[in-house]
Amino acid sequence: MAEPAISLAADWQLASAVTLPPMLQAWLLEPASLTARLKNRARDFQLQVLQQQQQALPDFLQPLLPGIDVAQCREVLMSCNKLPCVYAQSWLPLPTLAALQPLAELGDQPLGEVIFQQQHVSRSAVEVARVYLRQPLVTTVATGEYWARRSVFTLAGHPLLVAEVFLDGIVTL
């Protein structure tokens, strides 16, 4: 199985405890759908599924999704006006996929469009970190460090983890 393009192993801290870069603060702290915000700011929004497969949940994510051994890792690249803006990595436990069929059938649909349409959704506190991109996602995204956020959503009692990495294109919006 291919490793995710970006390792989420980082020094995660509560967003409220970190001085965030002013340019990214509103994006990192966005309480509603990031997808909706991107679509509102861009003339041309595109979502590309980079990879989607079941794999063992990495040890460093176990505390966030206790009792989960295997999950579907879904990686997407969201571009606005042809510029890569956000790399998102979600970990959807198999029981969550079984209970919430729309999550199992996303295809090219953004995960946020499904999450924020649910009636019984809650979200953990947002954590932020600097993560390292070890290989280019696409030719227009350089390797290096980027700001990221993560949180655990609970939909009708079923958890899933979403992490979003803000790429250079985000500053153009």
C-alpha cells in the first residue's frame, strides 16, 4: 500500500494555544465547511482524488480514533483557479463507512459537502501543526513545510478524522 503523500506525524497543538500566521489564520480557524469557503472564493474549484484505500491506522493517530485498527485513507487535492490550495487527508473508520453510506460513495464529491449536511455532527477542537510534504503532490506544489489543521468529526456517533494542509495557492484567495 502506498504511504500518504503527507505524514500527519507532527507536533500538533490546540489552535488556541498557537500564534498563527495572519495570512492563514481565518483559513485554519474556519468553523464551517472549508469546501464551501473555497468554492465561494474561487471562480474555478476542482477536487482531485489522489488516493483512496483501506490501510492500518498509524500509531500516532490511534489516540484520536481509539479502538480503530483499519480505516479508509482518502487523499484529495483541492484547487482554486487552477492553483493547488488544500491537500486533505481523511481517515474514515470502517464502522463509520458502514453506518454512513454517503461517506462510502463519495467519488469526486468533497467530504465537507457530506459532513456539513448531517444533522447530528460535532467536531473536536481544532489542532494545528507544521507538516512536511516529502514529495510533490503535483508539479506546481513544492516539497517543504506547510501549515495544517486537523479535527475529529463525529456524525451520528461515528468518528472520522480530517486533516487539511494549506498550500501556497491559498494566499491568492
